Amino acid sequence: MRQLSEADQDVIRLAQDPQFPRFLEQITATGGCAHPIHLSGSTTTRDTATGEVLHHYDTRTEPGERLSVRCRNRRASVCAPCSRLHAGDTFHLVRAGLVGGKNIPAQVREHPRLFVTLTAPSFGPVHRATTDGERCRPRRNAGTCEHERPANCGAVHDPAEAVVGQPLCPGCYDYPAHVLWHAHAGELWDRFTRATRRTLATAVGLAQTRFPDHARLSFAKVAEYQKRAAVHIHAVVRLDGPDGPHTPPPAWATLELLTSAVQGAARSVLVRSPYSPAVGELELRWGTQLDARPLHAFGDTDGLADDAVAAYIAKYVTKGASDTAAGTDYKLLTCDDIDAAAVSPHIRALMRTCWHLGGLPEYEPLRLRAWAHTLGYRGHILTKSRTYSTTFAALRAERADHERAGLPVPDTSKVITDAHWRYLGSGHTPGASLIAAGIAEDLAMNRAVVRDELRERGGCL
């Protein structure tokens, strides 16, 4: 007779608990979250005039005397159910700024809009894969570098090969410049947006301080790690009227003018790193590869499709470090953690460079050691300007209102809520993990069935 595994035994234990139905309700409410947060506490809602208790909830009646809520992790490698929810919110946030919705007028689709890609500069030649069968680095009579390594590569690499993105010579690769560029990427972006506004104002004869009275630059951007472990930026850039998406841009705000301003700003911005006796002072710029393409909605054919751009950004934000060349999903506490990390030699060298430079007093404000796990990059994966579209908080509140549909909503001006909560822990037992995975799989299958039915009817999900 086969001996039951620890997980199977735990499933049996849970199923025999009298509160098992409520346990299933909690896991289903979290969407089968793989790493839920457990809370203990109570909330009481009273009428301010009479003191009558209108609603009371206490976790002492719950299984294990706790309430489980979603972890809300965006990474699919950590929690697929929460990742999918985050991707959906991201899609609607980005799409609303392109075609309207979520309190954004549909007229924004008529505003000048670009999908801009800004890249990092070269820090040294790396192995590359091509889709047309070209060789990696076919340089004749290139010889060797000072470290006696070949300065060329005649191989045709498959994109999945581990060598893609690795330096031809690690000794020649400028690791300090790579790390310091990452540390200043946020400042580069800030200067890029300011330079774009300045260029637009100058082009139409406006004083820079008067630009907000005539137009506003809105954006949503996502950071993506390339194979060489360098960040590049994808951004939706939109030109609005002075009050944002609710006002039309001025007559001079054309797509051609916005494209020219974006290109000029990307080439002009410069950030200088702090001077260091070990590295010197570096001039940090965007890379020479710049792309600025117009966006179109629905039946238009000139430019990129709005929905495709929103879907691309939503898909990328769910990727974890294991899916990209982004270091690790967890912070490195000691130098030994770098040696233990399951990363390529190239990424490990970048981490060590962060750790080394982070110990120098001139680079202390950059907090390179704290961000060694992201190779020095300190920005969020997704950011947006205030007036671009809605917010994640608004989307979550709207979803909560939808889930409460049909339930009585008290007048908040006449009630007071007293809540006391504390954190108990997170994660599942082995058996609960199996049950959650099954629920998540069932929900995903249900969504797939509904999606297929809607496609057959010519609708959308």
C-alpha cells in the first residue's frame, strides 16, 4: 500500500475539519492565491446617532481564527492568480489612457500619442541572437582583446542559448558604468520628460514656464530588462490640453511635433555620476537605439494598436527575475548571498559591482547594496504621470464595489467603523497549497471557456 505524502495527509486533515466549507470559501475568495496573507482581528460598524451595531465581524469564528487575503504579488513565478489580477488592472490602467474609460474621456484617442522605447547605451559587446540567421559578431581579422579573448563571434545563436547577452570578454565589459547607469535611470527619465516639454515650448515660441497653461505631457512607462541585463523603457507618451485628458490639446500639438520633441530630448539629456577616485565621473545618456511610433485605435491602420500595447505592458509587469535578466526577486543581505544566487556569471558580476561600489562613501546615496538584487535599478517596474489615467487603488475599489453588488451600503456620514487587525503570517500548509492550486486551475479554466464563447459570439472579455 502506497504511503500517503505529507500533502495528501494534510488534505485529509483539512477535509475532516467541520469548518472545511468555510475554509474553501476563503481560498476561493482569494482566487486560489498561492501565498495568502493571514490576519486576525475584528471590525465593528455603528450608527453614530444611536450607537447601534450595524455590522460586526470577528476572525474568532473563522477556521484557524484568521482571515486569508490575497498577497497581490505581481510576479507570475510567485503567485499566478494574483499576478493575473495585477496584469488585468495594468491592462485597463494603460488602455484607459489610450482610448478612454475609467473616468477618462474617449477623446484621448484623438490626442497625439506615441509608443516610445528608450534603451541603455553599450557597456561592451555581448553575444546576440538574430532572427534572420545572421552571425553574432562577424568581424574579420578582429584578433583578440587585451585579455586574450576573441573580439568576434561567428556563431549563429538561438535566442534561448545561455550565452546570449553575456559579454564577449567580461574583463573588457564596463560593469561600473552599467550599474551607475541603472542607478541614474530614473533621473534620466525625469530629465527626458522635462526636456520634451522644453523642446515643445521652444518649437512653438512659448516660455517654458507657460507650457502648463497650454498643454500637458502625460505618460505610462514600464521598465524591461534586456538579455544583457540592461534596463530599457517602454512608454506611452500623450500630449493633452492644460487640464489633462479632459481638455483637447492646442492646435499646434501635432503628432509630428511630439515625435520630433521626443527624439530631440532623448538625444540631449545627460546625467553625471558622482565623482569617485575609483571610477571617475561618468556621463550617462540614453542609448542610440530610439523608437517612437504612433498609436492608433480600433479601425485605424497607421501605427501600433492601442490594445496590443496595453496587453504587452500588462504581460511584462507579471514577469519575475527568473523570466528576465533582472537579478533576483529577493534582496541580497550579504556578499555571500551573491555567490549563492542562481544567476548567470554576467549578472553575478553586476551584483558584485553593486556591492563593491555601494561600499564607497561617494556612492552611498545611491544605495547600491540595497538594490544589488535589481542590478542597481531603483525604479518601479510600472509608473505613470498623475493625469495619464486612473489608479490601481481606484480599480481595486471598483472591483470591491462590484463584488459587493446587491449588498446594502451604509451612509458613511452616519456610521463609524472601529477596526483592529494584526498580521499572523503568510503562505499555505502543504495540503492547503494543493487545494488552492486546484481552485486557481478551475477558475482559469472557467475564464478560458467564457473567453472562447465570447469570441465565437464576436464579443470580448
